[in-house]
Amino acid sequence: MMKVIKASWYILLCICLIGTMMSCQSEEKPVNGGSVVSTVSHPAPESSSSSSKPEEVSQQEVSQEKPVESVASKEEVSQVADTMPKAYADLLNIYIDAFPWEGYIPELEDASMMYVYHNSLDEVGYYLVDVDGNGQQELFIGNGEEIYDAYTLVNGRAVHLFNGGERYQYSYCSDGSFYFTGSNGAANSETARYTLSGDTLVLSEMVVFDHFYAIELGLTELNGHSNSYFSTKTGEKSDYVPIDDATATAKETAWRNKVITPPYRPLSSFRTH
């Protein structure tokens, strides 16, 4: 008896299912006399549903990553001075690891000794700038207007351009040149303007105050002035051209007025290895 009841329920269930399917088909309507478009929302087969989930996840991941990549690329373009070639990063790590400095850095024989006057990595900074507009950035290390060390890259290798010292220093100018001042004592000093060509500093002009050399030439006390100034474009004494005090002062002032203070970032902010 129980078997007959179960069989009857099974037959009844089948009849209901068949009726439902026929009802769904009867609700499909023709559009403009053309193909049939279903007005009933049918659930997708289970196999189709499972295969669509990975695609949905993938699309979400792509939509989340693209804005990040776009922002990063804009930052790289707009903040060129913040890029750090590996050769420069290695250099900065050497400077940082050598702190506190005791007069020189063994790994960098050409490095300036000016670091001995600083007690903190906050007091010394680094700055990247394309000095000559060739697309290659130079690295300055310094404080205020004074550049302690300057480097450029040659075939991916850092090349030392110059260093400052106790009685001489280099400063960066708004026109991409370098302003130099140095003193050998009360009777001898130099002021100069340099430009960068590749990995070489090129002297544009130097004004030299050389009192003893002026005495040798009999130029002192000429027209009531000391007249111990000379101009040269080679730095060689054989090329010295005498100039008066007013001309010397005018040249030095013009160069000095172009000096700017690079926006150094302190070495303490650089992430070491």
C-alpha cells in the first residue's frame, strides 16, 4: 500500500512540473513578428553560473588596479626630481652609513669633508635636478646654498663632479650654472661661474683677486685703486686680463644674484638598505 502511495505522489509531482514548463513556454511573445523573445527571467544553468563567477572577480580586480597604476604613472611624470637611480641610492647609503663623519668617508675619497660640522642627518640633504637639460639628473648633497658634493651618471655609474671645502664652495644658480667662491688668504681669492657639459665642469669666467701678482705687474695703486683684479676664461695666470675694482664687483654681483637654495631633502628621510 505504501509503495502505491509513493508512486502516486511521484506521478503527481511529474504532472505539476510538466504543467509549469508548458505555462512558461506559453508566456513567450513574438516581437514585431520576428523571433521570439522570452519575457520570463530564467535562471542560468548551474554550470554557467559557476563559470561566470571567476570572470566577475577578475573584472573587479582590474577595475581596482587601473586607477592605482594611473596615479602612480602621473606621479612619476610630475615628480621627476623624486626618482632615484640605483647608483645614487647606493651613494646616499654610503653617506648615511658613515655617519657620524670623522673628516672623510673611506669609500668615497673625493667626498667633501664638510660633514664633520654636522651633528645630525637632518642637517645634510640631497637633491636631484637635470642641470644641463639633457634628461639626465644630477645629484647634489649639501646644506643651504652650499653644495658639498655633486654627481652625474655615466653609463649608469655615478661620477663625482666636484666637492666643497672649508675655504671654497659651489652654489647652484637659477640659470643652471654654478657659482664658485674660494680664498687662499687676504691677498688672493677667486670667484667664478661654471657650466656643466657631460661629466665635466666648464669654466665660463673667473674673477681673481691676486694682490701680489698685481704688484709684480706694477698695477697697484693705479688711479687711486688697488687694481688687483683679473679676469680669465681658462684659470691660467698666463691668461689673466687686468680689470678694475668696479668691473670685478659688477661681475661677482651678477653671478651671486643668481644663486638659489636647492630644496634639499634631509638624509634622515632617505630609506636605507
